[in-house]
Amino acid sequence: MDGPTSRILAEHTTLRVGGAADSWMIASSEADLCAAVRECDADGVPVLLLGGGSNLLVADDGFRGRVVQVATHGREVVEEGDDSVTLRLAAGEVWDDIVLWAVGHGWTGVEALSGIPGLVGATPLQNVGAYGQDVAQTVVSVRALDRTTGDVVELSETECGFGYRTSRFKTDPDRWVILGATMRLGTSGTGRIGYPELARELGAAVGAPAPVAAIRDAVLKLRGRKGMVLAADDHDTWSAGSFFTNPIVAPETAAELTADCPRYAAAEGVKLSAAWLIGHAGIEPGFGLRSDAPARISSRHTLALTNRGGATAEDLLELARAVRDRVRDTFGITLEPEPRLVNCAL
Ligand code: NAP
């Protein structure tokens, strides 16, 4: 186990804000990761698990506890069937490297999840999904440390409790440390286009087949146009991706909205587009609270709050509160933040 060169969280998060942590460990093996968390738990030291830092908004005065940085590696094919392949992946693998690896082999099931920042271990947490795919469709099991017992367990897909952008790891965040995932992918090289915007990009119909490499390229183009592919010189990408989740509301609430508001049937109710609600509450791309505000809505996606350089966590929180309040005052719907807020709140 090691320490980092800097304990300033702003240097480890994609929003590039966040103060120092009291202490910091880099865990490069699963044993180190488990030992680090067990030790903190035994000593009553708060733990912040840090992966790619792409879904965190950390307070300017940092974190009073120990950052445990997940830096485990490992990817292997554990089973090859007639038309499927089973992969075992360590939590610390970079997610998009795994997608690239899969697409390179013609493996199917994760190609629409191209360009998503962060590490493998973060994907089951919120059942990461985009363009018609989510990881619940391919996860066979998740290996996790149960902090209530100190044991390492293998949870089946059913036991993971996946829902729309959620899982039991998200609903019970202090209990689990995700150590790795086992995923089963197809091997045909051909995916299915599962999303209208993606179909338009590919000039094909929803439901049509397409080579996984073409789907990956199209998704990267779509995400790139929205500023959702990380690039150090592009301030629209100094974000935590979508800052608010797309709300799922009761049918009666959805019925009160104007007819032009997009709405989609979801298992738990009616899913709305947070980006549409923000835009129709009068918040334009590039919006800031002052003309020189360093925290602004992305110029390419109303759902991303961005750091234009020099923003503090408090600047971003102030902007987030203003967006949330404007949407609530206009539509009576309270948007919930998607990133984990550390030592701060809306
Ligand atoms: P978008 O495509 O503008 O869509 C906004 C919302 O409308 C999403 O909730 C999306 O559902 C829904 N939607 C659009 N067309 C739909 C259809 N034909 N049927 C059902 N629902 C439909 O969203 P975006 O912000 O640019 O994001 C692009 C994709 O990345 C979306 O799939 C979004 O969910 C995903 N994303 C995921 C995460 C995450 O996993 N944390 C973060 C950011 C963005 P879906 O959410 O079911 O797609």
C-alpha cells in the first residue's frame, strides 16, 4: 500500500474541486483494498473510496477521514462458450479500456457504454447505462467486501438489486466495497441499436443490427458533441457528467406537465428528461449565476455543471441549488443530484 503525491481531491476529480483528505492510501491489490477498509472500520475512521473521481463533488475543505484509492488491476476471460464469453474484471480497471478491449474482440453488450469515465467498480453501483444498454444486462455477479461482516462475498445479478441507475450498493452505500465484476458478453460482433438518437447517428432503425465497432464510434461521437468525453483542454468536460438524475415521477405528476414535455414509461413510474426540464425552466447552455462565474452549465449539455477553471465546490453547489430551485419553481419537480456529495450538500 502506498500514499499519493498529493492529498488534494481537486487533483483526483473530474470537476477539479475538493480540498485535502486527512490521510490517503492507494490500494493496488484486492487484499490491500480490503485490509485498508477493514482497518478504517475497526478504528472508526471515515472512508472515501476513490476511483476515477468522475462522480464526486467534494467540499472545499476536503474530507475528514481516509481516502482509499482503488488501483487494482485484472481482466481475464474465465469461460468461453459457443456464443458468449465470461470476463472477470477488477474494480480498478478503467471502464472504457474494457469496452475498447471487448469491442476489439467483437464481444457484444457494452458497446453503447463507450466513453463513460471512471472505473469498472463504479459501474454496478448506479447500474451505469446509456443509449439503451446498462451493466445489469451483462453483469453475472459482483464481488464485494461486506463491511458489516468484513467478509468478501459474490453477489449474483439478482442479489445486486439493479434498477434504473441504482442497485443495492447505491441504496446501502456504507455497507459495500465493490472489488470486481463478472460479466457475460456475446461474441457475434454485432450489436443491436437500442436508442433513437443512436439510430439516427448510424442512419439505421432502432432494433437494427450494427457492428459493435460502429456502435462504439457513434456513441463516442454523440458523447463528444455533448462534452461527455473527458479532455483536459475542454472545460465542458470538467464535470461530473449529468449532475441530476432523470426524475421518475408518479403518472399524476407527469399528467400535469405540458404536452411537449418528453415522458417515457418506466418500471417505477414515468421517466422525465432532466435536461428538458432545466432547459424549459429557462436555463440555457453556458448559464452562470454571474457573467464571470467560474461554475457554469456546460455549453453543450444543460445537464452538466462545469468548472470553467478556478471554480470552488461552493461555486458549483450554488449553481446546482439555483438550477434545482428554478426547476422546482417552474414544474414542481425537485431534481436530485447524481454525483456523490462529499462533506457538502445542496
Ligand atoms: P437523452 O438522450 O437526452 O435522454 C434524456 C432522458 O430521456 C433519459 O432518461 C433517457 O432514458 C430518456 N429517453 C430518451 N429517449 C428515450 C426513449 N426512446 N425511450 C425511453 N427513454 C428515453 O440523455 P443524455 O443526457 O444525452 O444522455 C445520453 C444517454 O446517457 C442516456 O441514455 C442517459 O441515460 C445516459 N446517461 C447515463 C448516466 C448514468 O448512468 N449515470 C449519466 C449520464 C447519461 P435513458 O436514461 O433510459 O436512456
